[in-house]
Amino acid sequence: MTENARAAVVSADGTVIAFSAWGRGEPLIIIDGATAYPAINPLDEEIGRLLGDEFRTYAYDRRGRGESTDTAPYAVSREIEDLAALITVAGAPATVFGWSSGAVLALDAAAAGLPISRLVLFEPPFVVDGSRPPLPADYVRRLDAAVADGRPGDAAELFLTAAAGLPAEAVEGIRQSDFWPVMEAVAPTIAYDGRIIGTTMSRAPLPRDRWAAVSAPTLVLHGTGTFPFIVTAAHALTELLPTATLRAVEGEQHSAPADVLAAALRDFAYTR
């Protein structure tokens, strides 16, 4: 594959998973969080280019997003199979970097035994304290109902308010923007991340058995100006995983500059 190659791999259930790749080194796979995919998350490519001398970085459209297809019924295990197919292309074992709920999928994949050499997790959105409301218990059901009723915008709005924590007036502004059709297009996949999240945004302690099988060295990252609940969550996950270390990185809210993230990935995951 050439620099900035665009290609696809077929997952176990026949779903076509599209991806881009940059660089020539060790395999590194990026998993985006809810609603995101490489075409709308420029940080994926920026990170890949910054790490081009050390890593061959892969960023893919999770099923149902961008150029990837989808196959019903959904199961978290199918997303793990998607990642397994990509690791086969990239070469095993691979370092896996997950954004937000993509970090939770990365954890599940490692627990399922995929050949992952290192995990880098940026701000998994767990809610384990009282600094913000928990995710509604009927969140996934309401998402499914909105999509089934032909109301993808309502599903997107529910995600932005209940999960992302935006005020309703801010969402109304987003509804009027050129970005809204993109949100509606990926709305059917928002419930996928809701299923991956499970009960981890309920204010309850993190489940001790869910990731007990994770043995890969793990770096948990959070931005220095992020939401307080994210910082608490990062500490809770680091305490839960024996192989985890915690690092605060420069950046506001639920993001960080590509150069800072690339440096963290290089320092932690590159085999010299």
C-alpha cells in the first residue's frame, strides 16, 4: 500500500470496512468514538503523518459510517471482528489507540484476545462520580426507537445532550449547520456505542471482570482542561488495570493537539 492509501477489508460477517493508512513503520490502528470517522476527524490523519517514520497508522470507518457497509443485527462482537480483520491487514500484533467510546471498544477487543501489543486510550467517557448526570437507563432504547421511526436527527440530538452533555440551545445551532446531515447519516450507529458503553456511564464503579483479561501495557490519557468526570474516569480505569499508566496531556475538553498525542504514542508504543 502507498502513502495515504484508501482501501477496504471484509469482516467476518461480510461487512466491508474502509480504511486509510499512512507511514511505513510498526502497525498502529486508531478507533474513533461515537459518530466520528476519519473523513470528519482530521486528527487521525495528522497523527498518522506525524508518526510516519515510526508507525504504519490505520484509521477506519467503523461499520455503518463513511464508506463502510453494515450488516444487521448489530453486536459488539462484530465490531471486535472488524478490528480483527484490520489487524490481519496491518500485521499482528498491533498497537491500538482508541478515542472516547472507541477506547472502550479497544479494551473489549483486548479482553477478547485480539493480538494487541499495546493499548492507548484517550478519555474513555466513563461516569463513575456525581460531577455530571448519568446516561439515561433507556438511552439505547430511545436511540433505536428514533432511528426506527425515521427520526435520525432526534437520535443525534439525544446523543449530543444526554451523552456529550451539550445544552439544548447549542444543539439547535448544530441542527442549522452544514454538519447536521453528517450527524443524521451516522445516527443509526450511535446506539452501537451506547451498547459498547453499557453501564459504564451510570455513576456505578467500573466492572472489575469486564477487562480482567487485558494484559497489554496500557496508557490512559486525558486532556489537562477536560471535564472533571473524565479525569475521575481515567484514574478509575488506571487503578483497575494492573498494566495501565496514566498521563495528562495538553488540550482542552475532549480533544488534544495531534503533535501532543503523536509524541505520547511514540514515547509509549514505539519499539526502538
